[in-house]
Amino acid sequence: MIIRPSELPVPKLQTYLQSAVAPRPIAFVSSIDAQGSVNLSPFSFFNMFSMNPPILIFSPSRRVRDNSTKHTLQNMLEVPEVVINIVSHSIVEKVSLASCDFPKGTNEFVKAGFTEVKSELVKPPRVAESPVSFECKVNEVVPLGKEGGAGNLVICEVLLMHIKEEILDAEGKIDPHKLDAVARMGQDYYCRASSESVFVVPKPNEKVGIGIDQIPMKIRNSTILTGNDLGRLGNIEKLPNEEAIKQFQSQNFWRDVSSKSDEELHRLAQQYLKDGKVEEAWKTLL
């Protein structure tokens, strides 16, 4: 299928875009207008874009149906401050309720059953039930168009962070399983970033991997090893030397392994990879 955005109605294009660009983190944004009325609304066009200075950006789009603007955008143009609250699975249904198109002046904290907590540096309150909240000043609002569906990039600088201690691990880092964050997908779909959905892929930040092109063809053409398996094998800095391979293969268990077929050896290597033992996988394959 080939799609030219200019040839599709915006609602249909929106469905394809939001379904393909997924999952997206959710900014649960509290804002306030010049008269002091509080608004609380979720936005899934959201992410982190800088660490120094710490910058978060979200985008309240113009409504497709009538080209009107969201109350959050209107509020920020009056009072350029927001609190961006992170959405966990425990509050996702209430967050969805807060996304209803209530009349201007409605306090979604009340409508959706959230607790207001006074912020320390900005005027909008934060959400007590959120595991992480960012008090932000709005540095700039960048309109991306004038028609329905056009976004408005809200560039926010983080002034203060609030993190619930119960989501931290023993080292003081945020535990993704305890955070239990929820992300938006297309249509009515969401996803949950915890439990078996969370996995580790070692980053090649410091060491340069050998690359898949350096893996022997016999291994690259395996009918057992997947593309992800080859990617993990290619991420090793250097292959184990002959002495290390001989020492590994001299262990007692190898007597039963050495007689196995290539397919069986590849399955064993694959299990090592699943266990995070890349060198053992290589020593099995070589």
C-alpha cells in the first residue's frame, strides 16, 4: 500500500499515522487560564527532546472536525506554565475520561476524580495520583499549520520534577515495572510498559560491535537464529579467541553437545542469547 497524505481525508490519514507511529507516551497536562480556571487533558503527541536544558514537547492539535483549538493551548497562551504528569496503568481509565470535550471552565480534576496538589514553582497544580510530574515553563509555542489537524509544538522547560519514591529501585533509579507506564496507540488501543512487555537491548554506546557483516555466512544463513539474534551477536566488540573457545568446549557438558547438529547448536546458542550470555553463544557457534 502506498499512501499520499494529500490525497486522503484528514480523519483517515490520522488513523494511519496514529496507528503506525506507536506506542506514544502520554503527557497528562494541567494548565490554568488568566482567570484561574484549571484544565487537565492528555496528549499523546509527546516526548523528551533535550536534557540540558531539560526540554519536553507536546502538541495539542487543532480539532479536525471544526478547526477549533484545545483549552490547554488557549490557557498556555494566557499563562505560559504547565505541569506534565506521567500516566500509569492504575489511572489510565480516568485519564481517558479527562479527555472528554468538556465545556471551557470545567475542572477535569473534579470530573475525572483526580487530586490537585499545589505546585511549587508554577501556577497549575499537579496530579497527586501520577507517579512522575514535571513543573514546566512554556518557552515557546510553534504552530505547524492553520487547518484542522495541525499541531502546535509546546516547548516546555522542566523547572522541577516530582517522583514517587515507591517507583524507585534499590539504586534510586526509576523501575519501569513499578512505573507501569501506559502509552497510546491507534484507534482505542493502548499498551502497558511493564512485566513481560519490558525487555533489555544492550546499547552499543561505548564499544563498537563487529557488525552482522562480520558474522560467518554459516551462522548468518541459519534457519534458527532470527534477525534479532544476529543483531545481538553482531553487537559484540570482538570474537572470543581460540583458547577461550577451547576452554569453554572442554567442559564436561560439552561432550553431549559436540555431537549435536548445527540446528541443535544454533538453538542452544539462541538460548544463551535469551539469557544474555553473548560470549557463550559465540563459543557455541564457533
